[in-house]
Amino acid sequence: MNIAAMLAQELELRTDHVENVIALLDEGNTVPFIARYRKEMHGTMDDQIIRQLADRLSYLRGLEKRKEEVLHAIEEQGKLTTALRASVEKAETLTEVEDLYLPFRPKRKTRASVAREKGLEPLAEQLRTGTNLPIDRLAQAYVSQEHEVGSVQDALAGALDILAEDCSVNAVLRGHLRALLRSTGELISTGKQAEDTVYAQYAAFRSLIRRLQSHQILALNRGEREKILKIEIECDADAAVQLICHSVFHKPHPYAAELTDMAADAWKRLLFPSLSRELRKELTDDANERAIATFALNLRPLLMQPPIKNKVTLGFDPAYRTGCKLAVVDATGTVLDTAVIYPTPPHNKTAESKQKLEALCRKHNVTCVALGNGTASRESEQFLTDFIRETGLPISYMIVSEAGASVYSASKLGAQEFPDYDVSLRSAVSIARRLQDPLAELVKIDPKAIGVGQYQHDMPQARLSQALDGVVEDCVNAVGVDLNTASPSLLEHIAGITPVIAKNIEAFRRENGAFSSRKQLLKVSKLGPKAFEQCAGFLRVSESAEVLDHTAVHPESYPAAKTLLALCGYTEADIKAHRLTDLDKRIKASDKRELAERCGIGIPTLTDIAAELQKPGRDPRDELPAPLLRSADVMTLEQLQPGMEVVGTVRNVCDFGAFVDIGVHEDGLVHISQLSNRYVKHPSDVVRVGDVVKAVVLSVDAGKKRIGLSMKQVKQ
């Protein structure tokens, strides 16, 4: 198998580009480094395509390894034929390989294996091919007390068991039956207990397997695990039996009736149970992959939300009995002050709480409040909006998801950062910082705890972690970090930097002061030339005398960048003074290819260098729409009316729609059918987490706290 050629065809890429990426990966290069600094070698693939390629490469290499193992095992049995070898080598999936290996796999004791031990295999072959003898006379020859075959019926039963097992391990037949099950099979779910639960829609549910949605599969699986639902698969047994018969004999056949009974037995006893289990696993695996992809899709825009810069922010962690925890942080995230107030039941110390909050806000010039969306959030928001209106302070606020905040607060990292604060005060700090710089704060939390997916706790955890860690790595490297201020938890997501190296960088800063250049990285323990190559371009050193250390230009390209400056009539001082606004014009006025050759680089790298020189240290998040900050009075669920137009922030995107925070503490659902006037294949084609959207209220169910929204009727 030519893996590179196969990947190129599947992903619609050039074979030489795929070969280059494979070589780069095999050399130990990271995905962010390859995507950013080796564009000439792969035709400017983005990090997501490279990760997709790497995942598929891993699968295909695993497939090749399994083929070698299977061929070796069959060869050791002396049963490997030229045709079988060709079939194994041609197989495109692990399922096909395992089907071909099935007849040769060591088996436990079965009815068929017992019949073979009794010498009934020749009879089975005669039944299959047919003879001129009546079936009883044919079987009589195999009746033997010595072999424990006591009667004609025993002989026939044993021979038919052998044929049934042969059918169950026939790779071609299994393929046909698998296709039948996928195309015509139905999944049925029942459960009287489900009627008053979240599984109510599955209490009496039936669907063609080929029409099942991934979120339905995951819900059905969970309901089955919780013993609320009973799930069965149905298939046209007559059609299946006919397929089996066709694989064994052609009509007219002297023993057609007996062989048809054998086919029915093979289907009911061996093939249907096996293929049903296999299909359920396949459906679950596919649904898991879809859910993981959706989670990753949601996580990326959440991490890449624009930071709220240069604002003193108050983190407000709401609660009832234990009081609301407050933490004020300055524009850099440093904690300035903390407090606890009791404006919510059962204390209801509203006036006292307002005085305390006002004192904090005036003392530190707070202009922004990050309000957690957890317990008592609704009452806290009402208190906060009343406070803003009554004091007239120029304060705006935003509801911030608390998902994972408690995980961070109780973690070893949280304790290390704030050893003098209790868990709830750490949460308030985290909430404030999430608004200021979502990326820097959310990387401290296990991505699975952030809660922007569906059924994440049901996923294969290793696969989910791999996918989400890749998203975090891509986002952190796309933004870049300040080498002198980044926390170890942020640094360890930089390409080439391990958790150990991240801690060593922090230790180096503590012992030697701030880094004065990128080159100093090579003095950090365990950070060798390879790690430096991978990470250097993503680390900014604003204190460095080398202006290019402030940018995403890789040190290996410094000579090229300086040559470009000289050829276009600029100096390094012009970078510092931001005087390169017409650099693009000067490049366009020249022969771009010739300019790249004179700099010793390719056109993609030339383009990237030019962009960095014009906006040194640019943050790609600054180009995205700002998050929605509120200052108006809070609205309640009871005030919502059908037809009302609202503005909200997309909090989650799943297969069946998007959940939007419209400021009433219950996210509204925009079903996939209400996202657009055009056909929508998946909600992510229209919206993403963090988007600010307009919608119209379709329905409000106060009892069940459900809000139906539509984006079809509003011009975005």
C-alpha cells in the first residue's frame, strides 16, 4: 500500500506535499511548527488538515501492521494461499482484515468444532455440493458409535453445524449481510421508565439504522447503560437467509430444504448476534468521533474569544448560603482585592452588599464585571443590574461560563497560584481572568471540563483528550505567548515545550530575571536545539534588543527578514516605529518570486514575514468581533414572549442546533431547522461558540425552562 498516495487522494492533496508532511512528522516535528514554518514543503496546509493527515496516517500504519500479523499467523498454519494473501493486502479497513482472518482465528469449543472432531466435515461438504443419494442414506455412512455419532439425525445436525459456522466466518458473505443490516435494519428502543425522564422521546422509538443521528445513538447508549431503555436491532431475516443460501448452494439442489434451515440457524444463532454487536460498536464509534469533532469545533472559538484588554475586572462568583465571592484583578490579571457579600437568599443583605461592592469598584476603578453562570446567578444578575442602575457607575458585565472553574480551584495548580485563598475565592479570580483572557485561563483546565460538547463523559477519554489537546495546542501557538509572563500551564502547550521544560523556564526566570532574547532559551535545562527550533517562533520577548524577537518570525528566518527590509528600503528601526505600512505595496511593485529567492525563502514564508513586520506581535484574536457586554436591566424567563427579538451569545453547538445565552439564565435552543433559510448540513456551518447573534423567540415553556429560538426570521 502506498500510504502517501492514498492520503493524497483521500484528502485531495498533492502526493509530494503529503510525503513531506509524513517525513516531517517522523522527524519529530510538531504540528504547529510544520503548519507555520514549513509551508513551502506542504503547500500551506493548516494545522487541522495536518492533524487529520496524522490521524489517518496512524490508522493506515496500524492497518499495515495488522495485515502483516494476520498473514504471518495464517502462514504459520500452512493455509496461506496466493489469493488469500492478495485479499488481505487489498483490504482497506481493519474490519475487512479481521473478516478474512476469522476462519483461521483460534476458536473456543463450538458445536461445529465438536462435529469436526467426530469426522463429519466430509458429510458437510457433500451436503453443500449435493449428491444423487437420499439425505438419510448419505448420512447413514457417518453413523458411528466409535465417533459418538449415534444416529442419522446426529450426523446431519453436526454436518449442518459445520456449514453454519463456515457461513459465519465467510468474509464475502459477512460483507453482504453487513450491508443489508446497515441499509434495511432498524433500531428499536423501549422503556416505560423513560416517559418522565430525559429519555422520554426514546420510550417508544424506532428508526432505520442508516437514518440515526449521532446524538441519538449516544443518548440511546446512555439510556441503555442506566437500564432505562432496552434496545434491539431488527432486520429482514428472510432476506438475510436468502443471501446465506445463495452463498452456499444454487437451486435446484437435492438438499435445499435442509440447507435453508441451516442458513436460518446460521443467521439467528451466529451471524445476526455477531453483526449486530459489530454494528452497535460501529455506530457508537462513529457517533463518538462526531461528538469529539463537535467538541473540538466548539473549543477552538471558545479559546480564541477576543480578550477584554486594559480593563480592571471584578470576578463575581454567585452563591446562596455561603455568600457571593468577589475578586478584583488589574489589566494584567493580578489580584488587587477580594471580598464576600450576601445579597442572595437566605441572607438578603442587599444594601450592605451594594455598599461593599461600590467601595470595591470605586477604589480600584472597576469597569467590567465577569459574572459566573452557576448557582444563584439569576438573583446575582438582578442585584448587579440594580446596582449599576442605582450607582450610575460606568460598568458593563458579561455572563461567564463557570464550567471547570471548580476543577481548577480545587486543583494542585490552583493551590500553587493562590495558596492563601480558599477554593471559592480562587473561582472568582478564575472567572475574572476568563473574561480578560479566555485562552490563558482556560488552558489551566482539562478541556473535557469546559463543557462545550455533548456526552463528553461517555467518549473514549484517551481519544477525546488527544483531540482536545491538539485544539488547545493549535490555539496557543496561533496566538503566541510572552516568554517572560506566561505561566507554566500556558507554556507547556507551546510546540516543543514539555511540562518539565515549562517548569524549567519558570525556574530560569526566577533565578536569572526576565529573558532578554530568544537565544537565552538554549540555556534552559533540557531545552535543546530541536525543542528550540519547535518553540522559538511562538515565544515573544518584548524586552529583547532584537526587534524580531517581538514577532512570530522564526529565528531561522531572521537573515531573510533583514534582507527583505533592506531590499524594500527599510531598517529595523522602522519596525519599532511601525513605519512599514506600505511594505506590501513595495513587495507587489517588485517581482515577488525573485524577491523571495534573493531572501533565500519561499513565497509563503515571505508573505508571513511581511505580515509580521507590519504588525509585530499581532494577536489574531483582535480581528474577531468583541464579546457581548451587558449593562441594561436583566430580563426574566417570564417576560419572554413569542415574536420577541433578542440578542445573545452562542454558548454551545451540537448536532441538532445551537444553544444561545440571551440573558435569562436559561439558554435558548435554535434548532438546526431554524438556523437559516437555506439547508444546513451541520449547525457549525452557520454559527460557532462565542458568536453574537440575533434571534426571534418561538416558544417559551416556563415549567420545563425551555426556550425555542429562530434565526431564520432575523437579518444577522
